[in-house]
Amino acid sequence: MNPASLGSVRHDWSLPEVEALFALPFMDLLFHAQRVHRENHVPNTVQMSTLLSIKTGACPEDCKYCPQSVHYDTGLDRETLLEVSAVREAAERAKAAGATRFCMGAAYRAPKAKDIAIISEMIREVRATGLETCATLGMLKPDQAQQLKNAGLDYYNHNLDTSPEYYGEIITTRTYQDRLDTLDAVRDAGLKVCCGGIVGMGETITDRAQLLRTLANLPEHPESVPINQLVQVPGTPLHGKAGVDPFDFVRTIAVARILMPASHVRLSAGRQNMSDEVQALCFMAGANSMFYGEKLLTTGNPDVVRDQELFSRLGLKAEGAVTPEGAAERERHVASTAHVGGCGACAADTHELKVHEAQAI
Ligand code: SAM
Ligand code: DTB
Ligand code: SF4
């Protein structure tokens, strides 16, 4: 492997190549990941997404990590679909706290037609606040993806979760191919793709390599790649699994950054169980997105104040939303001498400035 070649956008990664990245000395891996990061993104900025569970629990799927599966007794209170007004209010609070994207999650195998109609209304309301919108509702058919796109949805989250080889150990009620089909439907509808996985479910390093390789070898890289550390919930089959070595978690972030140079790599679930120092290493490894706000879907996330202090101690800023001011900034940037061929701050083929403004949170 020629380290200088790392950072090109490729869709033909072999397993030995990805395993070789995982096997690099930790400092070398972080060095290359940070270099690739700086060639493609404005350093020290982090995109902030806030989650809301819009329909909780009683899910028919058997994902062994999930507190919302009906197959496991986790003591979770079930909730039907929230009122649109409650979702709008939560979005307004998230915006006021500094988030730029609002992600609505539902414990569905797949949404029904009547759900799509109500969720479309939620999307319109959230968008009206000025936030970017994301939804994660399970499997989608092409026409459903198109309906969500028409309602103004920006991103759809649907994770591969793990490698094709390990997948059957974790979920038996839907196939890996079902997930790939949903990703195709989402992409074909013109939605941006948010797709990643979970580390710490008992998978091998080869499984982590295969997950990231599968993501990178998709026809287009997902715009957003959430890397979750398993949140162990009592009652789920994965509760009590040996925890992941924090350095191995950081390595997974670094390899994701190198394989998908222009994507936002999200430090996702599991931050409550991570020290500030491990989170800092994740940002060093190229993570530039995170979930922000005291709750994920059903489990906890660090307090906003703790995150604000961490950002202050590390000199990190929240990535700004794509606002009219941001668009004007882009025009200025493209016309300026700072923008030259291969400018690291611009998307290569669109000349879109990726980060329009940074703001304190
Ligand atoms: N029900 C929909 C689905 O699974 O497609 C959407 C919501 S589901 C909760 C979204 C993702 O959250 C899962 O694919 C998984 O990657 C992640 N997730 C769920 N429970 C988790 C846990 N305990 N720890 C880490 N990640 C988790
Ligand atoms: C993703 O990759 N992680 C988020 C979001 N996408 C939907 C969900 C994490 C859920 C953690 C367990 C819970 O809070 O229920
Ligand atoms: Fe259901 Fe999604 Fe949880 Fe799987 S991850 S059990 S599909 S809510």
C-alpha cells in the first residue's frame, strides 16, 4: 500500500487492502486519516444532528442489539406515533441548542402508507424551522422514498450494521440484501444517504473491514456514515458482551475516513461510555459529525453542557447549516484565490463549499 495514494475516492477496495489499514501502527493510521480529513473538510468543525424517537418500541424485527425489538424484554414503554406539533417543538429546541439536522427515528420494520402521510407532515414542519431533515423508518419501497423526498426529506438513515458475513448472527428477520435494496431506493429517489454500522457486537476486525469495504464500494459513498459503539441494554441478547477496546473503535473511525474521504463520518451511539480523550481521538481520526442532545432514541447521550465544554477544550466548532449566508459565502469563496483546482474545502465536481460557516454551540 502506498500511503500517498490514500485519499482518492474509490469503489473497488479489496478486503486485504482494508485489513492492511486496520493493521497499521495506530499513530500512522491516525496520521493518514487526519491528512485525508484535512484535504477534504474544514478542520475543527463538527456537524451536529439531534435525534427524536417518533414511534417507540414494539418493533417486529429481532436486531439483537436493539431495546425496541418486541422479541426482548427491556422494560421500554411503547409509544405510538407522536403528534406533529410535538415533533415541531422538539425540532425547535434542537435548533435553539445548536443542531443543524433533525433525525426522526421510528421502530418500524417498514412504514405503512398512513405513517408516510403523517411523517411527511412532520418533515415539512421540521424543514420550516430551517433544520435539515433526516428519517430512519426501516425498509422503504421506491415509491415511499419518493414520497419522503417530495415532502422535503434531505437524508435517509438505513444502516448495514455489520459485515455481510456476521449479519446473520445479529438479525434474522430481514436480509442484508433487503438493506441494500432500501439504500438503492433511497439513492434513486434523490435522497442523501446516511449509512453505517455498529462496533462492539462481538464481530472480528475482518467484519469491521468488510462493513466499511461494503459501504465504500457502494455505487456512491453515503454522504453520512454513522459509526455506533454498541449501547448495551439489559434484556437484549448482546447485553454483557465484552466491550470494544477504545483504540479499536478509533481505528474503525480512521479507516472509515480514509475509505470515504468526502463523507461525514459520525461519532454516533456510545459516547456516554467514552472518555473525553477517546472522543478527541475520534475527531483526530476524522470524525466530523455527532449526535447532539441528551437522548439518542431510547438511551442517553452526553449532556449538552458536557459537549459544549468538550468543544471549548478542543477548539471545535459546530458546522453551520446551509443558509442563504452560507450560499453567499460559497460564491465569495469560489471567486477568491483560496479556491484553486482541487481545493480541499470544495466538493470536487460541484464546487460546493462544504462548510459554509462555523458557529459556537
Ligand atoms: N427501525 C429502523 C431500522 O432499524 O431500520 C430505524 C431505527 S434503528 C434504531 C436505527 C439504527 O440504530 C440501527 O440500524 C442500529 O445501527 C442503531 N442502533 C439501535 N440500537 C443500538 C444500540 N443499542 N447501540 C448502538 N446502535 C444501535
Ligand atoms: C444511527 O446510526 N444511530 C442512531 C440513528 N442512526 C438512528 C440510533 C442509535 C440508537 C441507540 C439506542 C437507542 O437510543 O435506542
Ligand atoms: Fe426494529 Fe430498527 Fe430496532 Fe431493528 S433496529 S429492532 S428494525 S427499531
